[in-house]
Amino acid sequence: MSDSKDLTRRRLLTYGATLPLATAGVAGAVALEATTAAGAPAQVPRRVLGKTQQSIPILLVGGGAGFKGGVDPRITLALRHGANYIDTARKYAGGASERNAGAALAKLKARDNTWITSKTPQWSAAGLKQDVAFSLAALQTDRIDLYFLHGLDQLGPLNDKELIKAAEQLKREKKIRFFGFSCHGGNVVELLQAAAQRSFIDAVMFRFSFRDYGHDELNRAIDAAHKAGVGLIAMKTQGSESGFRQAVSQFEATGKWNKYQAVLKAVWADQRITAAVSHMETTAQMRENLAAALDGKPLGQREVEAVQRYATLTQAYACQGCEHLCNPHVAAPVRIGTTLRCLMYHDSYGDSEKARRVFRELPAEAQRLEGVDFAGASRACPHGIDIEAQMQRARELLT
């Protein structure tokens, strides 16, 4: 067995080994109806988010698709079991995600006991200040616990002195408590290394899944950020692939946990990672994820092998976001990474509406896939994805 595979196995087997003693009363509590010794609902384990020194749940409630009006039952369920961390953003659901989350917390009188993270797509001092003001109003609050530059894919903003001053000013004014960025493009390694060298970055949310354990450069960057005290939150943890069903059914027939639960537990096994943010479209999905978190135990040997086998089987179907490597080999202004992400929404999430909506948001020229030669992009993909075949599927499903 190679060193990287052995390291992967050790990490996958360690979840639960170093959880706080306070969670001992709920260890193994898979059923959500389970209670603590004091009779309260079982609570999701918590970890400290790096230099913030704040304790947050290991399962975070993602608001990418927005929340329902009134009091969304997913928020109520999450709060009941201690998953009191709402992750939202200015652009999620056209602003409705922030508004509905804020309204729900106000009605539940739960704001003071809930961590809120939001994000801005504007990477300038003026844009940051503007969007923080909008977010505060939409969320019906006077402070936001953590504010991110959304989807950062370049180093420039991290060197912008005016932007840094604006972030520090917002902290002093207590409009935000902590500051950082989210990233999921092809330069995650570079950005994590940069975060480790910049004291004003408190936390980073980045693309990280069970497929990434063998990625040496990424692991060195995670080590550097973790050593520097940067709080690390994993997103895109499902490592979802497009166009491949057989591996999913093979995995779900193996072990105690289904694929979606097992890959979350695989991420939690890494003690460098504080938490995983999860998009949970239904209360059923939330119940599954809560059950996995409440279990508080590592994956069994059989499940570890299933995760590793699943990663191997689906590697050539999972886009890693490095379109800067394949896009230059196409003589057209297409967006390969975003298009494959749309296919992932369609195939793995079963959300064809979102898949088509996100594709329609691309510039018109990026939506023109007919007649484009993707053979060079397929050859350039370091992960062996048949981009040409996937773009053919995109023409059929998204256009």
C-alpha cells in the first residue's frame, strides 16, 4: 500500500477519536429522537474554528438554494440538534436566502444562539462595506459572525490594502466578528497558502472531499493554514460526479451508512477540518446528515474501503475545478468547469432546474456548445475526464 493510501485510511478511521468529552452522552445516537442524559435532544459535536477560538458544530446548514419563507422546518430541525450555524450569501436565491434566514431566526428568537456566515461577490473595499450593510439589513441583525469574500479565485484582493483596512474597520465597528474567504476553483492550494501568511484571514471555506486525501500539494497547504490558526471549513464535500450511476449504487449497498453520510464522515475524520457545510434540500436529507454527525464514531474498515473504492471508481467523472488547465485547449469562450458543475447538479443532486438556471446565467457565448471541439480539453484533463462526452451530454440536458 502506498504512503498516501495508508494516510487516507488512517484519517478516515479517526473521526470521533478526539471529540470533546461533552459529546460523550450522544456517542452512537443515530436516531434523532435520542436524548442526552439530561433529557435534551441529542446535540451535534462541536470543534473550535481556528484562531477565532469559537466553538461551532461540525455540520453547518448551507443556504445556497435559499430557505423557505416563514420558519423553514430545516432550520428548526437543525437548531433543535445543535447545528446552530447558518451559511448564506448575498447572491444565494437572489437575496432570499439571507432574508428568509433572518426572518426565521427573528421569529424563533434564536439569533443570539445562532452563528451566521454570509458572503459578498464584491472583492473591493467599497463593495465589501456595501454588501455587509445589505446583509445586516436582510438578516435582521446588528452583526454577522463571519463574512467571506465569495468564490475567490485570485490573490489580488488578499493584497488590497484598502480591502484589508475595510475588513478591519468592520470588525472594530462590530458589524462582523471574523473575516475570510471561500474558494472552490483550480487555485485552492495557492489561496490556502496565502491565507496561512495573512493574519487578517480568520477562516477559509474551501472545496474538500474524500477524493482529496491523496492530493499532496493540497494537504501541505491545509497543514500550513491549520498551523497558522486559520479556521478551515469544508464545502463540496460530496465530491459529486456527473454521468455515473453504477458506483453510487455499489457504494450504497455496502456498510452502515449511505454514500452521502459516509463521505461527510470521511471529511470529519480529518481533525484539521473544523466543520463541513452541507446543502440539504429536504428535511429528510438533513435528518440523514444529522444522524451521521450525532453518531460520533469513525467509519468502520468496510466503510473506509467502500469510500476508497468509490473515489477510485468515480475519479474520471468528478471535475476538480481546474478549468484553467483544460479551457485553453478549446477555441471557444466556453466555461468547462461551470458546465460540468451544472451536470453535477443534474446528475448527483437531481436538481435539473438549478442545473439549467446556473447554465443560463453564463454569458451567451459560453452557452454555445454546438460545433465546439473538446478533444484537446479531454486530453489536457489531469484527472482523465472525457470532457468531450460530458459536453455532449450538456448540450442535450442543459441547452
